Amino acid sequence: MSAVPPAATPLSGLARIALADDRLRRIGELAGSAEQELVAPPAVRPFVTAALAEKVPVLVVTATGREADDLTAELTEMLGGVVAQFPSWETLPHERLSPSADTVGRRLQVLRRLARPDDRDLGPELRVVVATVRSLVQPMAPGLGEIEPVTLRVGAELDFEQLIERLVELAYTRVDMVGKRGEFAVRGGILDLFPPTADHPVRVEFWGDEITELRCFSVADQRSISDVDVPVVVAPPCRELLLTDEVKARAAQLAQDNPADAALVEMLGKMAEGIPVEGMEALLPVLQPGELQLLTDVLPAGTHVLVCDPEKVRTRAGDLARTGQEFLEASWTAASIGGAAPLDTSNLNGVDGKAIDLGASAYRSLRQVREAAQAAGRPWWTLSPLASGSDTEVVVDVQPAPEVRGSEELLSMLFANLRAHVTTGGRAVIVVAGAGTAGGSSNA
């Protein structure tokens, strides 16, 4: 992967100034080290990431979704479209609930961009992926990035009936009128489609098998939105377990091997007929052929994993593993608020006659993920506000600005300090904008 291009983003100038600082340049020079412990305040995370991304691809791991959202927004303002967030499921791996089409679509879009970095329909080549520890430790089906999305553009010729079949295969729901992501509707030679990664549904007009027009429309009144240009539509799958012929055959065999469990037989029977079922992802380890993968397995060679606030991440990973195990051990038929109890696999047989083991999709420990990443040649770095005194520790000498928190006096003092830095001596200033604060600075 090439270095970060000079993106025309709101904070691209700030990034160039900050990365000229010797302390941040030093971080880039350390790229390639198998292990590195950086010590710096949380506000410097986007600058450390940007400095490292100049040299190598980076996977940034946070403890919470809020931190991932904030860091993604900051990095996008600095670096542009080379940044993407890999969201986590809203559900546990063994719940009888499926993740939303929005979440799945965003995840598969990132995986596709990683697998096909030269496909400009998907966006520029990724340099930074931001993920929560939940996404990091959850195994996923193999080959998700290789699933071909539906791509539509004016002038392309597609068999209309085959296109409809393909959308069904990708777990889109056919409806009379499109109202939410993951749905499509057909009226004569017009296809209304709402991809899970799109802000608006798209109306696709055909003349025979040729696409003659693409235009966005409003869900509320179904009217076209004329000021939104649609050069191309990329529609990724809406589920991470697709009902392929092989998966349907496995579901049918599993139902045949376990006739005593009526709930399971009903679920598998629908899947064998190609009908998606809520919570079917819980059966991923026995229905999807191939060994499950971790996010670190699909990253480009040389990608550095940067764990922000490692103690907090480690605690969160442990909590997830315990919670997931409790759900795995619970009975599917146990009482559950909302009817989301997981599978009872104690007396079930898999497609090969052996007992079903759904543990393969359980959350991994952070240690397992780290060992797997390092074994694949992906360096493991940490960024913590606390020093540990280890041999691989590097202190980034940056002082965060005080949090303003609504005080006009502190805000005035902060901007006076910034003006002084800018106007005297020509020294660089690092402005650190954090969620919920007015900002921060450090004398570079």
C-alpha cells in the first residue's frame, strides 16, 4: 500500500503541520517493530495513527463504540476516504437474533475494500481501519471479502431476472414498497433498491436489460431527490451467512439428524428452502464450510495493530468472553426477554453425526488474537496514557490542553495560547479535538 495521499479534507492542513513534528516523525520511524508501547494522552490518538499510517496500514482498536465513532470522525477529517470503521454486531454470536442489515453491509463493505484495494467503485485504498475490541475478538465466516456485490451503473446491461435472483441470494428482502435498508421492490422495468450502506434508496430504470437511469428517492414520499447524483450503486450482502446451495444442503441434513428438536427443525427447514431466519448466524460454525477468520487475518501484509488504552481493552475483552460463554451454555428453550435465547446443542448432531460445537464462533481472548496477529507478521502496538517502564516503551511528550467544558474564560485562554504558538517563532501546533471538548494543544 502506498503512503497517505495529500487529501483535501477540513483538517488535512492540520495533519501536515502536526506530522512535521519530530516526536510524531519518530513514531513513523519505528514502523516495522514487532512490539511497541507508546505513552501519550488519549487526545493524541488521531495524530499517532496518522503518523503511523504514513508508513504502514493500521488497525486501530478501541474499547467502546463511542471511542471508535469519535476516532473515525477525527481521522476522516484529517485523512479523508482512506479511513473506515469496521462496526461490531449488536448481538452476541449465539443469540437467536441477527445483526442489522446496516451493520452487516458496513462490515462487508470494509472487508471487500480490503480484499479488492484497486476497486475504485468502493473508494480509495484503505490505510486505517478503526474497530472496537468486540469486532477484533469475534470470529467471522471465511471469504466474506470475496463475495461479489451487486454493482449498477448507467449503460450497464444486466439480465433483469438474474439480478433479482442475485439480490435474494444476498439476503435482500422483496417488498411492495421500499422503506428500509436491505429491501427492494420491482414494478415493471423499475427496480427500487436500498443498499445497507446507502443514505437513500435508489430507483433503477431499465430499458430491456440496459440500465438507463439511476436516481435517489425519498422513503417518506417516494419522490426523486434531484440534487443527489448517483454515478454507481454498490450493494453488498445484508447477512454474513448466505443461503448458498451448500449451506442449504447442510441445513437440511442437520434437520434430518435432529428430529427431536422441533424449534431447530423448523428453523433449519426454512433455511433449507432458502428462507432467511432470525438468529440463523448462531449456527455459523456448522453451516458455513471453512475455518472461521479473525479481522487480523484479512488485513494487508504489514498492517500494524494499534490498541488504544490496552488495560481498558483487555477488561472489555474479558467481559465479552464471559458473557458470550454464558449465552453459549444457556438453553435455547430457556426463558429470555424478547425470546432471544441461544441454541441448546447438548443433544444435537452435526451434519457428520458428531455433536454440534458452536464454540468456534465464540469470542476469542485478546491473547489469542494477539498471538495470531503476530504469527501472521502483523506488529502489535499499544497506546496508553500510563507508563509501564518496559524496554519497548516510547513516551510521546505531548501535553493535552485543559478541557473547556463550556467555560468561556477557559476557551478564550485556549485560543489565546494557540494564537501565541502560531504567531511566535513559527513553531508547529498540534490541536487535538476530542468529543465533547473544545479542543487541546501541545507546543511542538
